[in-house]
Amino acid sequence: MDDALQLAPQLTLVPITMMLAALGLSRATFYRHRARASAPPSEPSPRPSPARALSDEERADVLCVLDSARFCDQSPAEVYASLLEEGTYLCSPRTMYRVLAANRQVRERRNQLRHPAYTRPELIADGPNQVWTWDITKLKTFEKFVYLHLYVLLDIFSRYVVGWMIADRESAALAERFLKETIEKYDDVDPERLTTHSDRGSAMRSQTVAQLLANMDVTQSFSRPRVSNDNPFSESQFKTVKYHPTFPDRFTGLDHGLDFGRQFFPWYNDEHHHSGLAYLTPATVHFGRTEEVLAARDATLLDAYLRHPERFRAPPKAPRPPPVVYINAPPAPTTRGPGDPESGTSDPHQGPPLSQALPPGDPLTHGPDSTTEGLH
């Protein structure tokens, strides 16, 4: 419409109706906009004061009362109630707020905590032993307000549980021991290339754990407060634990929890076909047997295709697991060509790799004081 209004004065040989038809505009709309554009600007008429509004003198009296030494630290509702009990009515509490707002005397008077701007974590893994994510969850017992605590350390690339521990409490000392013994268990893990990611729980943010990882040259990464999507792999793994058919509603004690862990985690690592890994087991991906297993699957599918090609649109191939895993993938770069705007793509759900799987053998430690157990 703006273009039509600018072109109209320049058209001397072409009727306006032809121009509007070429532009696909309505004549009525064009003439209405042109009349508004040529009309002199009009100032908005002042809003009439309501008959029930306070006069300037009354507003000044209200402000004087609110600013008095007696009421300067009280809310308008408190002032209103106090004056009513004394037989005085000036105005409603809402009008008191309006008078204060007109004089810029309404604000938050208490000191408010300003939270820092937390950076969104962005982690990437294209192989195992690059990024481990860990978390702690509670397990109910038959005693009220008494819980077991399950510590799990997970590789996000292979989803392999590299370490687990069950304890009767959550503490920084147990978390430090859990991380230290799990990392030292693997000779092929380079601590300088390893990143541990967790939420901001008290054990995760403790100075004990921070000093341990700093001394081992392991990088720490944290989720943003109250953002569970920053630690999705641990949250998903805990759901798999608690939705397993063998998971009890309540545990009778520490020994019961350890018995469950000894049965569940070997199944999870070696037998569970993970949907995020193209239904490969975490151990297959973690120990580099992916191509071998996929070749066997492809051979089976090809044999089925050769026996019944009419049942397939094309020779089938087994799905592949994602080559890269992210926690909060960075925004895809946008590339624009002439006449072909396209944006780059990336998988937002894949993340950094995990550490080596736990070798078979004895668990971490289980003594009368530690009340813990590691993955085997």
C-alpha cells in the first residue's frame, strides 16, 4: 500500500485503477489510506476526568498522609485499615497506589536476590571416554524417610554404565571416592580429554569433588539450575532402571539394593538393545564392535531380500547409530545461496563419548564403613 501511495502522484498516463489491479489492491482501501495520509495530523483529545476522581488538593492530602512519619513504612492497605478505625476515609487502597505511582513512590523495597546468568552447557562426543554424565537418585525402603542412594556414571556416546554405587547416604566424600575409583579403573582413559557432566546437587558442586577432578585434569560441566534437559542421558537411564520389571517398589535394605544392581547393570550394558543406538547394546558401541554387528544384520536383511524381493522396495540395510552425540547441540549454521535458502543440520540429541566399560571382576569396595558397591 505504501508503494501505491508513492507511485500514484507520478502516474499521469496510467489510470490508478490499472495500477491497483496490477498490484492486487482494492480501490476502496487505496482511497481510504490516501485520505488518511493527506489529512492534517490531529492531536488526541484529552481524556475527561471522571466525576468520582479526587481533586488535586485531595490527592495532595493523601500523599501527605502516606509520606508522614507514621505511615511512611506501611502499605496502603495497612494505612487504609488504620484510618478507618479512627473514623477517617481518604480513598480506596487502589487509589492510594495510583497516587504513589504518579509520584514515583511505588517500587520493590526489599533487597531481591539477582541470580547469575548461567551458560547453557554444550558438549559433544564422537567416541567413547570423552564425556561421562552422572547423577544420584533415591531408592525407597520400607522405613519412612529412609532411602538408599544410587550413584550412576554413564557414557553418553555409548550409553554404557561405566560405574555405579549404592550407598545409605548422599555425600561429597562418597561421590569423590566413586569418581576417583571409576576413573582410575581404566588405563585407556585420558583424563585431559574427559569431561564429567552433572546437575548442581550438593555432592556434585562440593569442593571435595572439584579438587579431585582438578587434580586429575578432568573437566567439569554442570546443568543450569532447574533445567533437567541439560542432563537428559542420566535422567533417561534412571527411568530405565525404575521401569524395569525387576525393580521393586521398595528395598528391604542395602543388601537388597546391591543384589538388584548386580543383576540389572550387566543386563543393561550387555543385553539391553538401546533405541538411541539403533538398537545396539551399550557394550557393542562402547567396545567398538558396531561394524561387526551391523555387518551381520545387513547380511541377514540381504538374505531376506534375495528370498523375497517383492516384499521390499529396495535392498534393506540395518539402521546405524548416530556418529556424534550432543548435550545441547549448538545452533546449526545457516547458509544461503542465490535463490536456495538452506540451513545446515545437526543431530541435537547426541553428545560426548563415555569412558571405558567396567572390566569384569570385583566391585569397587564394600566394607562396613563404606556401605557402597561398584559396577562389575
